[in-house]
Amino acid sequence: MSRLEEEKRQQLAVYHKEKGNEFFKQGKWEEAVECYTKGLQQDALNAVLFANRAMALLKLQKYAAAIADCDCSIELDDTYTKAYLRRATAHLKLEHKQEALADFKKGFRV
């Protein structure tokens, strides 16, 4: 992929992230998930997009999917506090208390 193509993909990812953020602010969780997914199709190495989609999935009560997205976010950036805290929240909702506690501790340590 050429440098120009890569820049275009990055710009599209940012566009979809910002559009997803707008939907999120409006409480349109499904639409936000769709936008973050489109962003990830352009930039699959974007830890923020995974964490943002995880937050929208939390709002939709899709806790296992939120955990999976947080796992991806943390794998890409193990210093991203929001990913740990969102994963902890999902674990808590699923009554995985030990995992939630471990993630809350990691989130506040990072």
C-alpha cells in the first residue's frame, strides 16, 4: 500500500470515529458501533476505535463483545486506561468480580 493510500485510510478511520462519537453523544449506540466498525475496517490497529466501540457495546449490554474489543485495544496499547476500565465494567456486569477488580487495578495503575 502506498503512503498516499495509507493516509487516506487513516483519514477515513478518523472520519468514522468522529461520526461514531456524534452518534454516541446522541444515544444512538447501534449507529455508533457501525461507524466504529467502519473505522476499524480502515485502521485495524487503532486502539481507540476498539475502546470506543466497546463503550457503545456496553451501552447495548453486549458485555462479551465489549470485553473482546477491550482485549484488542489493550493488545494494541497496554497503556490505554479507558480500555481497562471499560473491560472492568463489562466483567462487573457479567459478575466476573475477580477479573473486574484486576482490570480496575490495572486501569488506575497505567
